[in-house]
Amino acid sequence: MRVTMDAIAHGQRKQTFFDRWAPRYDWLLPSVFYQAVHQRLCEESRLPEGAHVLDLGCGTGKLLNRLAQQDPTLTGVGLDFSAAMLAEAQRKTVDRDRLTFVSGTTDQLPFAPNTFDAAFCTISFLHYPDPVAVLRAVATVLKPEGCFYLADYVPSKWTEQRFWDAPVSSASVQVYPKQARERLAAEAGLRCDRHVYLLGPIMLTVFAKVAPES
């Protein structure tokens, strides 16, 4: 019971922090950095025409809006646990016929299996306490040929530090090197296709859904 209560408290602290940050999220320097990462991520993504995509930890919806601007046939869903972030995303999204935003947690996605052509997760995976559960949930909602684009920090090459207390999240975070991402993906039924540095310490890992054995 203690572990469960600790996990709940951990999530509540983060949710409160992001709710408070939401009105100023797009004003601050981190937003400029994130948008540069989004640009590089879009350049590396390969989406089919008419793609239906999911953005985990969508924040104020910047990535989905960028993807929609690049492809007028794309539709997408943004998921976040912060009601304030979702409110900002709804307010700032012009094309509401193609983009929607829903509340939920990344380890229990509120979508049917085989729904999305691609899923994205940009600098939010480090906050998730059960990464395998998240990857399994993503694998379930991806279509058979779907891809998962995970862009996040990698550990320092000098310290190899994977855990730290992060003032930007009001709780500790964890980052994963290439080998750890590959191992976690294998446990979740995803195949690691490639790693690409996007900007500074942000690495993109592209996963594909593994077809079940016949």
C-alpha cells in the first residue's frame, strides 16, 4: 500500500506543477527549445497520407499543430494528465475538426487497439514511473505497421547519471540511454529501428510494432 500511495502522491505533485505552469508554458525559454526539437522531430518522422497520430504528454498542443500544418490530411489526438495544459491546447488549436485533446494517463491509454498510425512522446517519457507499462500501452494502440517516436534526454556521457531531482517537475525523473530503450521496448513488444540525436542531449528513438507470431 505504501508504494501505491507514494506513486499517487508522486503523480499528484507533477500534475499540480504542470497545471500551474500551463498559462506561462509557451512564454518561457524551454518552449523555444522544445519547438526546435519538434521541428527536427517532424523532419525525421515518416507518416502515411491521412495519418492518425497520438501525442503523449501533449502539453499545449504545439507538436500536433505543427504536424497538422505540414499535412492537411493528418488527424491527431493529444493526451495529457494536466487539465490546464489541455485547456491551453484547446484554446490555441485552430483546426479543431482534425485535432482533439483528451485527459488520461500514459500507462492506461483510453483508446481501442490498432487505432494510430504513429505515436509521439517528446521530453515527457522521463516523468513516467513505469516505462514498460507506457510502451506496452503504446504498442497496443498502434496499428500493425505503426511507429512510436520517442524523443527525450539521454544520460550525460560523463556521469552516466540516469536519475536526478528536477526542479522543473517537482519530483525526480529518469532518462534512458540507447541500450535501456532497446531493452524496455523488447519487453513491451516494440522493435527499436534507429536512434538519432535531434538537438543537444535530446535523442530520438524510433520503434516499430512487432507483428505477433502466426
